[in-house]
Amino acid sequence: MTGHDGATGSGLELREVAVTFGATTAVDDVSLCIEPAEVVALLGPSGCGKSTLLRAVAGLEPTDRGTVRWAGADLRDVPVHRRGFGLLFQDGQLFPHRDVAGNVEFGLRMAGVNRAGRQARVGELLELVGLSGRGGRRVASLSGGEQQRVALARSLAPRPRLLLLDEPLSALDRGLRERLATDLREILRRTSTTALYVTHDHDEAFTIADRVGVMDHGRLLQIAPAELLWRRPADEQVAQFLGYDWFVPASALGAARPRGAGPDDVLGLRPESLVVDADGPIIGLVVDRHRTRGGTGLLVHIDGVGTVGARAPGTAVPGPAARVRLRLEAAVTAVLPPA
Amino acid sequence: MDRHRRRVGVALAGLVPLGFLGVFFAWPVASILARGLLVDGALDLGGFAEVFDSDRTWRIIGQTLAQSVAGTTLAVLLGVPGAYVLYRCRFPGRAVVRALVTVPFVLPTVVVGVAFRSLLVDGGALAFLDADGTFAAIVAALVFFNYAVVVRTVGAMWAHLDPRAEQAARALGASPARAFREVTLPALTPAIASAASLVFLFCATAFGTVLVLGGPAYGTVETEIWIQTTQFLDLRTAAVLSTVQLAVVTLSLTVSAWSRRRRETALRVQSDAETARPLRRADLPAVLVTAAVVLALLMAPLASLLAGSLRTPDGWGLHNFANLATNGQRSTAEPGLGVGLEVSVWQAALNSLRIAVDATLIAMVVGVLVCVLVTRRPHQPGARRALSVFDAVFMLPLGVSAVTVGFGFLITLDRPPLDLRSSVVLVPIAQAVVAVPLVIRTLLPVLRSIDERLREAAAVLGAGPARVFTAVDLPVLGRSLGLAVGFAFAVSLGEFGATSFLARPDRPTLPVVIFRLIGRPGADNLGMALAASVVLAAMTTLVIGLAERFRVHSAGAEV
């Protein structure tokens, strides 16, 4: 392995990492640190470079610039199989010719763990992912969710220094995805695993990660603790990606603006940010309405603000041209610095 | 350090097959070109002018093209109905008929020639046609040999063709014939084109069959190269003709590769559902054509071969097989010329087996290394480009005729720096050159079907490049390796084109001995040739039969 040039940091440290494919820059000068036992999610639309960045950390994609360090040691000359990282693919990529136990113990065999040690660890891992006693099953006979659990067990078995997860739940249907996301968070916590998690699903990212980064066009736009990112996106681009559709100057709402927002700040609104309320301080004119899950969605015009979305509980809602009173839900409203 | 070591490993894995191909393929072919084009180191097209000035050359080129066009056309016309009956219809015994249809393709060319001759010579069942040594006889033998190519290629596509397109056309008012012409046929065209270009290639490079069946007046570019080399000792003419043959082969290979790509694209939009249905009255014409082909064209020569081998001067018996232990019948009329064979037929069979073991070993080592290499995905764009060139280079020998390989060996490997003239490795190497593309074609699709991320998963879990190969590639390859070994072994056993140039008189292979026996007078010699052909046919069929058991149908890896 390479020499340690001043083991300054702990955990993962990316400094201005760039990956290019010919003329395209897939990852553009990304810097990022992950502390031991921390889970960081990278959120972004498909093609934003998040998976490429993950592969670069794994050593599967060579970097053009910048450094990838683990515990201060440069990983440039460390090949994939010597990095001691785990990688979980979207579709598991289980070895089809090995049974469940054979898959889970693979990394342990590579590490030279003896049979008894392997058996014990496989049992432990299968219990952890809720598949106790299924070691002898053929992987082809498992459901999609079970296959992902096996893949998780396989990547955790050799106790990786860092676990890389590449959209591990996106191939599953919604209900299963939500359940597995919760399980995954629990498992990562319990095993104190350091992890980098790539996804395009907001809920998944916020469920699983301590900190969330937003990527677009190869750049890391912002990285912050989940709650902070949600409430204080750095700019409109990040806010838009997080689902804030309308941007209004905080001053336009006068006294109704949320606490903590200065008059020069910009508010990011989602359809749920404004709610119809007989005692609400804001007055709007209904432009359009449509049914939504558990209520009615409105498009309202507010003087000095413009046309924005709003929600009304129930379905007995005034039609177009009616005046409604609205209140602002501060919890689902973002505050952005002045543009 | 590690990165460096890995590069050295990759380079070594690449150098072995590249070196092999360079020395045993590129060099001989280049020497042929040089001999045809250069005189005393300067470009001189005089040889070409001379050769193309002769009527004999044009007759031979004409005959080659005529036999290829006729053979291809007939094989397609007869093969398409066969594909329909054997892949789109369901009836008892279908598997048996499918297997029967495949038998001729795996038979050595010399055996095919001998079988047809046994049918046409005096005493044969079709002697009254007086077709021995005629163009018709040769075309029939070529169709016999290539029918399976059309049936299997077209059938494989037809079996997966969604019947609903044709049903939609019928519902829109098209008659069955119209629906076939306007919907089904266009969908099958890529497969038909792919099969036709392959059959054309096989017909144009047919050697053993033509040499055995054609009379003195008949010749193709392939046989002419052999005759010019071994009988007239005119190496320059042979070199010019080899150059012509190289051009023909390159052209048909290009067409074949192009149509194969189209077929692969077309196959992606296929359904996996079982589309075969029971036979109906409307299928009668196709069934009759197929039955006629299978019985008259495919079975008759084989039956005639078997019957002939069992016929003795006084009835039926194993006399001819007993003679295989001897060196053949000596001619009493011409004691000087008519000496028997240098070795017994059994000895030649033993030579064939020994050579096939060596040739298979060489072909497997080279073939596996090439496959492993071209399925790696290096990060550097330069390395990726180099790999795609590498990939194409190894497909080249597939089409280059065995005769060209044999002739090339003869004029290059007979003097320093590499004098292998009397070496026992010469024949196995030549046969390996012929077999390597087949090995690659068998293994490459299987390796290509492995998701690259599966290898990455193993690497991330701590497997180095070698471990990745043994843990991921090898288990998936598994049975296909058996199939490739079988193919290589069978090709080597039946190889005649290259071997006929290179086999030492005292170490002939079985096909060479059969050819020698057929050229000698005497009823006993013909009987022995028939018996030896039966033995050779049985050996190759057995090997292919065993190998086919390794064919993988699961895991998405259709070979």
C-alpha cells in the first residue's frame, strides 16, 4: 500500500475530485468529508454525477483531478479490492451461482477468514437483515427485497471501513422501499457504519442520512444536516430540486413571514406551504383547483406575491374567482438568502 | 506498485494470443501476399496479369462463384421451410429431426464428399444419374452441408417472433401468403441474410468436398491453390489465387458481420413466449419439402456411406473395417506407384486423436485469453480502443480458408527463423488457428452476458483481478468451456484443408488417409475409404454430441 502522508484526518476526505469522460465532466471539483459512523446522502437527478462520484470513491472509476483520502491516506494507488470499502448496487448483483450464504461469505473468504469465523458472521448478518436461516436458499428464488437484503449483508460482512450505496432501493416498489429505508437506517446506526448513500429520492435521503448533499451537473451545490438543508437551501436551484416551486420575497408577506426570515430573504414555497384557514392573515384569489391525496390543491393569486400553490383540507372549497384566507406553514417553507 | 504489476499481467495475457496470431496467421498471410505481389522486393503485378490472363483462372473463379451462388440459393430456399417446420411447429419426434438435420454440418468435409460419391459412383443407388464429378453433385453436397446453418439461424429467430404481428395483418384482411410476405418475411430477413452470407462463405471456401467430388475438369479457387502448390509447384500462382480468396473472404465476412449485428438488434425486440403450435393442413407444403430434404438429401448419402462400408465382394460384412488395420491394397498392375499407405488407418486415427488433443489445448489457451481480455473494460480510452481492434483481429481467421493457412505455413515456417517443417507441432498449430475463432465465438457471448457490476461487486469485496476471474467469470463460463473444447476437438479431427498441406507422409491424419484411399484404384481401397469415413463421422458426431450436453440455455447465455 501507499505511505501515509500525514494522517491528518479520519474518515473519508474528498478534495476537488473531478472525473471526466472524454469531453464530458461527470464530477466537477467535488470536496466532501465524511466522519466515522456518519451517513451522508447525495441527492440529485439522474445523470448529475452522483453515481460516478461513488464509483470514483470505490476505485472503479479513475479520477482526473483531486484526491480521495481515507484516514488521511491517499487512495490513488490503492486498487478496488484493497480499499476495504463495501458497495451496494441498485440491483444487488448477487453471484447467481452461489447460494445466500455463499454470497454473504464471499468478502470474508477474500479476507482469509476461516470457515467457523465465516459461518458465525454469516449467521449474524442474516439475522441483522431479517433473513435468519435462509443461508441455503438459491438467490434466484428470492424476491427483489430479499435480494437487496442479502446484498446488504454481503457488503457489511467484511466490516467495510466505508459502505457505498448506489440507489439501493430504487428498483423496489414504494411500500417495500419505505420499509427497507427505515430498516437500513436502523442497521447502519446499530453497526456504526460510515456510509455514502446515493439516491434521487428525497424521502429516502432524509430518512437515512445525517447530512444530505445536493448535486447537479457534476457539482456539489450544498451539503448540510438534513433539517438545515430542508429549511435553509443555499439557493433557488437547490430549493427547486428539493421541491420548492415558487419563490417570493419575504417582505411581500409582511407580518405573515416566518420567524427567522429577514425582510431581504427569499421564501421558497411548496404546494403545502400555504393552507386555507378562516383566520389566516393572507388573502388570495382562487385561480384554479384540483383534487389531491387527502384534500384539494389550489392555485391562488396573492397581491404583491403572484400566483402560487396552496392546499385546502377537505373538498368543500370555493371555486375560481372566490377569495380565501391563507396561513403560512413555516415548517414546510424554506428561507433562502437574498438572491 | 500494485497497479504496475497488474499492467504487466494484462500485457502478458495479451501478448500470448497476439504473438500466436502474429506468427501463425499474420506472418503466413503476409508472406502469401508478398509472394504474389513482390518480385525481388519490388511491387510487380506481373504475376496477377499472368494468372488473370489465363482462361483456366477465369473458369475456376467462375466455377467458385457459380457453386457458391447456387449452393447458397438452394440452401436458403430449402432451409426456410425447414426452419418453419422445425422451429415454429410442434410434432412428435421434432427433437430427433432437429438433431438429424445438424449431423451433416458437423461431419468432416472429406466424409461428406465420400458419402456423396458412394451414392453416385458405379454400384451406388443413384449411379443412373451419371452425376459423379458434376457441378450438380457438388452443389448438392454443399447444400447437404449448409442446410443446418440456414435452419438453425432462421429457426432460432422465427421461434421467438411474436405471432401477433402476423395475426394483426390477417385481421386487417391479408391472406396467409400475403401476411407471410409482408410481415413475417421482412422480420426474418436479418436472420436469412446472416445465414446466407455465412453459407456463401462456407461454399466459396469448400475444399475437401470439392476435391473429393469434383472431377479433373472441376476446380475452385481453393482446390486450385492446392493443385498449383502440390502438383505444379507453382507457388506464385498459388499466392495470387490466395490473395483473390482473401479478398472474397473479407468481403463475405464483412457482409456477415453487418447482417449479424442487424440480427442481434432485431433479436432484442423478441418475445420469449413459446410460439410453436401443432401442425395444420396449411403446413403441408413446408412439411413435404422438409421431409424430402431430410430423407433424400440428408439421409440418403449417409445411408449409402454406411451401406457401402458394409458391402464386401461377397455380400455384407465387416471386411472393410477389418482392413482398417492394414496399409491398404497394393496395386498389382503398377507395383512402383501402387504401394499401400505408409501407415494403417487405425494408426492414422490415433494420429488424428493425438493431434486433436494438442490443437484443442492450444486453441483453448489462446481463445480463453482473448475472450477474457476483450471483455475487460479498461478505464483509459486508448486501451479501450486497442481492445476493440484486438477483438476484430481475432475474428479474421474465421473466414480465412484453411487452405490459405496451410499454404501460408508451407511457405513461411519451412526455414529459419522458424523451421517447423518436420516438427510435430506444425499440424496442431495450423488446426488451432482454424479452431480459435470458433472457441471465441462460443465463449465470448457468455462472458459478454455477465454484468460488469458483478465483477465490480467481487472486486469491492476484496477479490483481485485473478480472483474476480475465478469467482465470477469461470463459474458462468463453466459448461460453455466444455462446449468450446468439443467444437475445437471436432474441428481438429475433421480438418483437411490445412492438414493436407502440412501432414508428413508418415504421420497422416484420418481425413488425409481417406483422401489418399479414394484416389487409389481397387475395390478394397474404396471400401476402406468408406469404412474409415464411417469411423471419422462416428468420432466427430460423438464428440459434438458430448459437447452439446454442455450447451447452456439458462442464465440468458444462449450460445
